[in-house]
Amino acid sequence: MSSVADRIVIRGAVLAGDPPRSGVTVVVEGARIAAVAPRGEPVEPLPGDWNVDADGRLLVPGAIDAHAHLALGPLLRLAGLPERFPGTLHGLRTGFRRPVEDRLDPAALEALARASALSALQAGVSCVLALERGAAGEELESLAAVERAVRQVGLRAVLAYGASDFGGAERGLAAARAALEYGERRRGDPLVRGMAGLDGLHATTGATLEALAEPARGFGLHASVAEDGADLERSWALDGKRPIALLEAKGLLGPRTVVAHGSTTGSEEASLLCRADATLVATPRSAAFWGGELPPFEILAAHEVPVALGTDGIFHDLAGEAVALTAHLRWRRSGPPPPSELLGHAVWPTGGTLAGQLFGERLGAIEPGALADLAILEWRPSGVPPEGTDGDVAILWAGARAAWMIVGGEVRLREGVPLGVDPADVAARASEAARRVLAD
């Protein structure tokens, strides 16, 4: 990988925008973008420069995957989906995920998460918010294992352990304690941060929710809620509240709260999310695959709830989620048409805003002073360069691999080749971990 002391000079890049720009030179010094020079403005070479020839390819801010499971995602794929899919989300949770998670020791988590992180990097993702689970009693060790994986690949990450009382009330409390300790350890880290995690409400007690309040206040909360109707049934039956209202009552909503899925979100809950400035994350392709429902975008848009995109760890191409969301909004059979700018001006940019809040830095932009998380895509627009925002361009980005990836000012992928890891070894270790975990 490059040294942070080197200056990286990207020449001949195409930047989407209004208007789009061709022949742009972007200078990276340390971890930040130092200059963005238009065509014709000279950038004099200096000794020690790492010169990158974009060669007319599209340069974009690295994508932000706002909800993923770095270990479970590749495990499900290596398990042989769709053959092993039990047909419902409830069956997947209770019949497959829970037994398997109890066998996910730190070594297996590291191997699987490394493979997932590498796939994300190759798809142009520079930052991921990951919600993980592993064997009971090894919550901190599990987070440390996933951290090793993302650091080896060079991915920026915010890591959380999904608290749940499935398997015993102590498990949720242990996850809350781990969140507090891990968040303190990674406070101020330039590439890896911690936050509290919640893996659904259907098997979680009030005591665990209350224990999560302290780490959530300090570091934020990544909550998987209402992927199907199970969380609504539980929260209403036991507390007389809808899922997001229950989070609010327990002091778990705030500007660094990430609510993934939220398929049962109603108008009052949307209002709560808006007032808290919390972010809701949609995962269109996994929802379609598992038979789940997407959140009600008309309600969310009416209440101006920040919405971001995630992959759920199954499909690493985040731009593909943009295509799936666009198709869903365009072809649904009821409700008014969505605002035409919803994806480009609202949903896609929210990922960068969210990551910026969590790291306290400017992310998701190609401008001087922003952190240098950049992707050169293996995609050359012919004729007129693409107009519009990066979100609009995400539709064209889908399916294009990253040729170069720069994360925090360091080159992690060079002409499609990862630096610092051997892809064949990464794949072999992940396959071996999967065989061991899935062995009956």
C-alpha cells in the first residue's frame, strides 16, 4: 500500500456533476484531498509522487455501505444459497443463523469478514457499517477479529456487535458491555470505530435495551429492526409500542442511530426518526431475496427522514442497491410517484453524511479538505460525460468494478489488484472457515 507521506496525483479523471468535468487532476496529500484541478490547470510533479493515470475513467467518492454483516454474508453464500434458504426470514433466523452464529469463533469471523471486506473494496465500497455476531462469551474478541480483517484489506469500518437475548438474557447485556469497551478503545481511530448494536427486538428484553443506552449515547447505535413483522409483534405485545417508538422510549434514537430495514415504519415512527435526525437504511436486493418488505418511502420522504442504502452483506455491489431501489420505486403499483431526485439528491448522499458524522470528518465528496476515500471505476463514458449527482451516476456505476481504491489517502487497490492481501489465500481461508462452521 502507499505511504501516507506520499502525494498521490490522479490525472485524466472524469467527474460526474452538473456540469460534468473531464481531464481533472486530483491531488491527495496524507489522508485528505489537497486539490482538484480542472483540465488545463497544471499540477507540477514532485519527487516521490505516486502518479495514477485515470485514463478517462470515472472517479467517484468511495461508496458507503450503511448496513452489512461482514461475516454472515459470505457464510450464507458459501453455505449454498438459495438451496439452504428455509423460505422465511423467521426460519432463516431461528433455523440457520442462530445455530451457525454460536459456532462463529473469532478465527472464523476474521476469515469470513476478510473475504467480505475484499469483495466490498473491489466493488468500490470504501466504508462499511457492519453488524456482527459470534459465539457466546466472545463479544470483544469477535469485534477484534473483524477489525483485523478490515484493517488487512484497508476498508474503513464502523463495527457493532448485535445485542440479542436469544440464548439467554446475559447475552444481550454482554453485548452492551462489549460495545462500551470497544467504542472507548476505538475513539478517535482514523479508520475503525465502534458503536452499539441491536440484532432485532423479537428476542430482546427491556434490560438489554436499557443497557445499550450508554454506549449508544457515546458512540451511536446500529439497530436491525423490523426486517419482518416479528419485531412489531414483540414490541406491541409486551410494551404497547411500535418498534421505533420503543427505541425512542429507551433513549436509543439520536443523530448517530442507524435503523436498518424498518419495514413496518409508520407515520408517527417516521416523525420520531426525523426529530432525532436518525438514519433509516434500506437493503432492496436482500429484502427481495428473503421475501421481506422495504420501508414505506413515501412516508419517509414526507417526514424528511434521512435514508441510506446497505447491502445486508449478501450483495457487495452497493450501486446495485441503487438500481434495485429505483426499479422498486418506478414499478410499484400503488401510491404517488416518488420524487425524481430521491435517489440522487437524498438517498445516495446520505451514506457520506452518516459516515462523516461517525468519523467527525468530511466524507463522500471530491473536494479539498475531504478525506481521500476515492474509487476509479473501470468505466469510461463515451461521448458526453454523465451529468447529475453521484447518486444519479450510481445507476451507471452498477456492475462496474473498481480499478483503483484509495482509502484514507492510501492505495488499497491498483488496477484491480489488492495491495497487502492475496485474494486466492483470502478465498481459501474463508471457504475453510465456512466448511468448519457448517459441519454438522
